[in-house]
Amino acid sequence: MTFPAPVPEPIAAPDPAVAVAPAAPAPGYAPAATATGTSMRQYLEADQAPDVGVEAAAAVAVQHVPDDAVDEAEPTGFDPENARLTENLPADVAMLCVTETEWAGKPSFKLHFHYRGRVRCTVAAADLNAQRPRSVSIAELVDRAGDGRSPGEGSWREAYYDVMSGWAPMATLVEWVRELLDAEGDPQLVVWDNTGFEIPWELFRHTIALDDDDPGHDDGWLGELIPVIRWTTVHDGANAGRYTATSRESRGGVLMYEDPALAVEPAEADLFRRFEVAERRTTMAQLIRQLNDTSVAFGLVIVRCHGTYSAEERRMKLGGMPLNEFSDVRMRALRKYRAPVLLNACVTARPVGVVPRSFAELFLRYGAGAVIATVAEVGLNHSHEFAVRLLEEAEFGEVNIARTLLDHRRHYAERVRRAFDADEDPRTEEDFKLFFHSFMYVYFGHPGTTLRAIPREGGGAHDG
């Protein structure tokens, strides 16, 4: 992979075995907090539905006797303790399930770690007290360093060390990651995050144990060390509680929607045109129409436009179209060809709502075989170069999407790694910013999914 020298870049402006959990604490029980912080509601402007205590639930439960003549549906909600969640994954792949809760009156999150037939969880007081979202929220980090429109009060360098230190108190998670990374084989991690906390799992800071003297082991960021795959609850009826991603081999040309204001000049320098199987769409409405035309086969969808974040679905926009207006959209061609979708716009993976939704979830629900999306603002130059490199590599040969993102992050992580043999620190603020921009890209799908980009003259698309 060839990377260009970093240059200052404009920012995309927004559009105007199984461990048994101990019993839950009695309702109203709130031990003294050892951590301080402001409620996430003040930061993310989002409500949360806290867990209901066991005793409280029993007190209000209505006795129900099934009618023998009535077929009762199986539970379809997300169950992080369900060992069958990983039945479609290779043995080397672990799954981390993340759910919202509240501890000592403040937001917290619970973790369930599925690995090699075991399910372990963090529900002890020490874990819940340490697992606070504010310390590692990507929204918090970006707001402090700069939201893409104006500089923040801090710097990207400060954000780098903030997120590095934010994970240290999460002792159980630290040990789980060490176990995974030390395992033989091909360790990978699927993170099913059902929260609205915007936790940047790719930016988990792995540190080796103090007594680890293996010269082959070193500290690093999880997203540069192993493939990290995201998943979210896809709101598709009975499938909502299942990990429905499957390994796919997507081959073919590109279907593209691009805001004309972001087009490459001159047109001769536009690499994407060689791969396009249909006329480039310039509005979201045109893309939706094209994604209902099953006569045109494709292997990849690229969406390059502005994304705008809001805590309200009706103001959360992609290409100027609010998230809630996608509710009556259908994408029959996407469902037929199951192509991956690159949502190359800002904040396409940011969750919104009490029950988290995002543009990434939306395209998965409408048929995408996988989605690459962003958790925050990304520079225009960086976003263009990322898409170009993805296509160039996929033209040369079949690429694993999750590993392509790992390589992308690793390059920029290397630029900001501290050099212990130098008297001066050569790292610049631009280096730290590009580091974060590279980690803004996240992948939703299956660890085994691959992409092969076929130029227009090289043949049509098919999916195996």
C-alpha cells in the first residue's frame, strides 16, 4: 500500500464456561461513586433507558399463563449472553457485546465476551464503576480537539493521550484483550455495540503486562493490531437479535453517488470513472432510484457527500436527506447483489436515538453485504485518498475489507508512535489529526468478506 505524504487538508463541512452474572443490586442501592463526571445526557443530548432492578421487575410483573391454542413467539431482542451469537464466526474470532446500564447514578456499560465457547461478563461493582463512557467517547475527543468546523479548546495530541489513558481502569477488558492477542491462530474481534455512547473500540489501547518480557509483544492500538469488526442491532424484525453478517466475495464495478461540489478536478484524474457501471448519481434521490434498478449489477457502492450529525433523527442527514425520511425507502438492487457500501461521508456510523440507529445500520437493513462508515468528521483529502487506495488494491487482487482498514490505521498509527531513540519529538499536530481521521473509518460486516474491483472493460459484477 502506497501512502501519500501528509498535507494539511480541508474538513468536510456539514450540510446546513459461561459465567453467571451475580444478582443485580436492589433498586435504589447506590454505593459511593469513586469516579466523577458529568452525565452523558449533557454531552450527547441523548436519553438512555437504565436497567430495571430484578426485584423491581418482579414487583410489577403480571402473571401470564400461555393459552395452549396460541403459538407464542420466541424472544427476538438482543441477548448478549446468548452463546449462539457467534455460531457463524470462526473459532479465532471473539465477540464483545456492549450494553448500556447505570451505576451509582451515572452512565456505565456492561460487557459480555464470547470466545472459544465461553461467555464472560463484567457486572461486578469495580467493573461497572470503571466502565464509564465519557472517558473514551469519540464525540468527546473530537469536540475537545476540533469538530471539523473550528479548532477545539484542546489539540489532537492531547486527545491522543486522553484516549490512551482512558482505558487503563477497565481491568477486566484489558485482560480479555491480552488473552485474545496472545492467542495462537488469527485473532480477530467483532464488537456488537448496542449503546449510544460512541465508544471508539478501534482506539482501545492495548498494553502488555509488566511481567511480559516477550520481545515480540508491544503496546498498540487494537485497530492496528488485529482486524476489528463492528456490528449493531439491525432493526429487521426477528433478525434484530442475531448476528446476520455472512462471509461474502463481492466482485464487480462501482455504483457511485457523489456531491458535485466534492468532484475531482480535472475529470481525467478521477480514478472512480474506470470502475463505474452506471452514470454517476449526484443526488441521494438519484442513488435511491438506481439502487432499485436490479438490471445493473455492481460489486461496490460508494457514497461521497456531506453527512450532518444531530441528536434528532429528522435532522441527522446524509446527502441532505434526513435519517427518518429513509423509512419508506427500498433498495432492491442492493438486496439482490449484497454489495458492500462505502459511506464516505462524515458521521455515517454515529448513533442517534434512545434505541441507537445510524446510516450504517440503515444500509445493512436494506441489503448491504457490509458497510464502511465513519464515526466522526473526516478530512476531504483523507476520505478521497482512502477510497482511491481501496479501489486500487481491490483492482490488483481480492482484498479482505477488515484487514484493509487495519493496514490503513497502522500506517497513520506508526507516524505518531513515540520514538525512544530520539532526542527530539518530531510528531506534529497534523500527524495526530491524520491518525484520528484514519481511525474514524469502521467496518460493519463479517470478518471474511472480500472485495474485488473490476474496471468497466473487465467484466460485470457477481457475488459468490
